[in-house]
Amino acid sequence: MDYKTSLDAPAKALTWAGCAIFGMLSLYQLYTYSRSPRETVDAVAAVVQIAFFAGIVLFTWLYSPQGYSVRDGALVIHRPWKPVTIPLAEIRSVQLLPPEDVSPFSGLRMFGVGGLFGYYGVFFLPRLGGYVRFYLRNKENPILLDTTGGRLLLSPDSGGLILALKGGGWQR
């Protein structure tokens, strides 16, 4: 069964603003290069900076969660590149959290994204017991999974994912 997840208003605003800023900076580089002497160093600098801006947007999009599904005895977190698969046998508990407990700004971001195409990566949240891997696009229905590999946070648009996970046999 597939479960959708959609961006919340802050993530949409950060995504649009981030893409617009990177796009404007890239256009500014092209404009600056077109008005300067045609030195090889200028061309290389412009290409490197534009590639850097495009790489940030591409990299964050490739790792952003797009949805979830439960099939073949596993939870699959869909991403454009390298979906994450967690066998249901590794899930110890599933818990619905209040939205205020999952703010990525209430802890430390170890290696994560806090709004561009969602909230994902590794965050340190003492309130949730330490390191937590975020796979969120919104903070409406946060689900905390305690697995043998650590804690995960998911954000499906509906609560049906909890029922599917409970039906998967993780409760022993």
C-alpha cells in the first residue's frame, strides 16, 4: 500500500525561495560573465559556481522523501534516488507524536536538510532520545519508528501507515 506525503507551507516556501535564489545567482553569474572580458578564468569560475548551485538543488531533491509504502514485508521510503528499505521485522515500536516534538530547529542538525524539499537527514533531538533520521515533508502526522538501526521520523498525509505497520507483525 502506498502512502503519500506532501510539503507543508514552510517547506514549500523554503523550496521556492531556495530555488529562486540559486536561479538568480546563476543568472547573475551568466550576466557578469557576458559583461566581462572573455578570460578562461572567468568562464571557469562562472561554470563552477552555476554547477555548485545546481548541484545543491539536485542533491537535495534526489534525497528528499516522496512517499512511503508497505510491501513484501518491508517499509519503503521512496526517494528519487536510492529508496530506503526497512524490513518490518526490524521495527520495534511505532508511535504517533505531537507536531511540536519534531521541529528540526529544536535540536542539532548533524547532516540534514531543514526545509529544501522537506526535512530529512540526521538530527540530534534530546527530546526524542538522541539521534533521529528524518524522512519528513511536513510536520502534521509525525510517526516515530524505533528500529534495530535507530530511530526514524516519517510524515504520511494519513494515519493509515501506522495501521499498515501494525498489521506487518512488528508487535511481538
